[in-house]
Amino acid sequence: MAYALITGASRGIGLAIATELARQKFDLLLVARSVSSLQQAAQQLAKDYGIKTDFLAIDLAETGAAQQVYDWCSQKKYSLQILVNNAGYGLSGPFEKHALAEHIDMMQVNMTALVELSYLFLPQLRQQSKAYILNIGSSAAYQAVPGLSLYSASKAFVLQFSRGLHQEIRKSSVSVTCVCPGSTDTNFVDRAQIGEKGRKAAEKVNMTPQDVAKQAVDAMFARKAEVVTGLLNKAGKFMAWLLPKGLVEKTAGSIYD
Ligand code: NAP
């Protein structure tokens, strides 16, 4: 039986994607760091939807973590039909405010683990008659965001990598989708240490993780290359394309100063 593996499934958008897939009767493998949240989610989803679940508590910032996820699946004979690379976070404020090691950890989770998991699981995904990789980007991928510079760059990477891979393997059984949410009501702002101005701006336009998850899963099964969630965020992407870059960047960054 083939599983859906979701990283960052302990809460927020990842947990909402797991719930949406459980509703559609997929068996689930949940990956994140928080053992108790994962255990609770795995038990609840199995009970509510009559599916099989298992979880692995692991820090994806650690070197070799993706290989450990792959080895865990191999040992337990879990093969995947769906890989959801959702785990990720931002670090707000001036670039030099954070230790270099913190930046490197963030890049490891947002980009390296995503690439490694895609690489490691692709051969078995190809063996399924229909299989999916869903990568979570961000509306921050469409312009540089001063005050979230490295985060927005990491999400631009996720978007470009996903689009490229989508085209490369479009004739195979595996489709690659990048979903770019805008502000969503999760723990993101706390983890990113976003200040009062940014929080207030986010609260005005926040989507629910459930709405984002539904749009993400629909886009994935429709084998789309790229989807921005919500009308406002779609308009934001269009404005970022239309207006002078300097103006767009100053506006985007003004809520993080
Ligand atoms: P969240 O509520 O903070 O959830 C983040 C998830 O990632 C949690 O399950 C967390 O679990 C996991 N995670 C974080 N660091 C990890 C690590 N080192 N190793 C393993 N797992 C880790 O935030 P969210 O909004 O749902 O974020 C999900 C994705 O959406 C991220 O890629 C984020 O960049 C993207 N996104 C969010 C927004 C937004 O406004 N919320 C907007 C655009 C894009 P543990 O803490 O248990 O490890």
C-alpha cells in the first residue's frame, strides 16, 4: 500500500494537508520534530478517518536527515505515492541579526531537505501509475523581501526547482506542483519572530490553513505546476510582475522594518 509522506505535519499547513489527504483515505506518514504533536495527530487521523498512520520525529536541519527519513520508510516497507515537502520557516529582521548557523539551518530545512527527499523518493514514485510531489513555496517567492531576504530567496529556489522538475519529468507518472500561499494563520509569524507591524498586516489578509491545504491538494491532483492560493495573493503576484522591482521590494519590506 502506498503512502503520502508530509513534512512539517505536526501543525499549521502541513497538518491541514495531512487532514485533507486523510479525508480522501490516503494512509499517512507524518514527519516533523515535535514527538507529542505528531503522535497525537497520527492517532487522531487514524481514528477519525480509518486510515493507517505512522510518524517520524526528526530535525530536518540536521545533515543526513532526509536519508534517515528514506531509510525509515525502507525499513518499515513504506512506499510513497505522494511526497509533500511542506516543512519550512522564516527568520525576520536584518540579515545580520541572526547567527550564520541559524540561516544555514533554515536553508537546510527550506531547500536542501526538500531537494534530498525529492531525489531519494523519485525512483519509487516513478514506479506508481500516478504519483505526486507537492512543494510548499510562498508568495514571498515572487519578489525579494527586505527583512525576510533569505526566506524569500529560499522560496524563489523552491518555486524554480519545482517548475524545472515539473517540466523535466512531465512525461513520467510523477507530477511536481509548487503551491505558494500568502499569509496563513499558523505559527509561522511566531517562529519567524515577525514584529507587530507584520503581524497586523498578516492578520488582515490571513487565510486558514484548511483553505490553503484544500487548494494545495486540489492543485496537486490536477497536476498543476504552480498555484498561488487566494485571490489577493494572485493579485499580489501580478503586481510584483507588473510594477518596478524597487517599488515592489520597498513595499514588501516595509512591514518587516
Ligand atoms: P508552522 O505552523 O510553523 O509549521 C511549520 C511546520 O514545519 C511544523 O510542523 C514544524 O514542526 C515543521 N518544521 C519546522 N522546522 C523543522 C525542522 N527543523 N525539522 C522538521 N520539521 C520542521 O508554519 P506553516 O505556516 O504551517 O508553514 C508550512 C509551510 O508553509 C512552510 O514551508 C512555510 O514557509 C510555508 N508558508 C507559510 C506561510 C504563512 O503565512 N503561514 C505563507 C507562505 C508559505 P516542528 O516544529 O514540530 O518541527
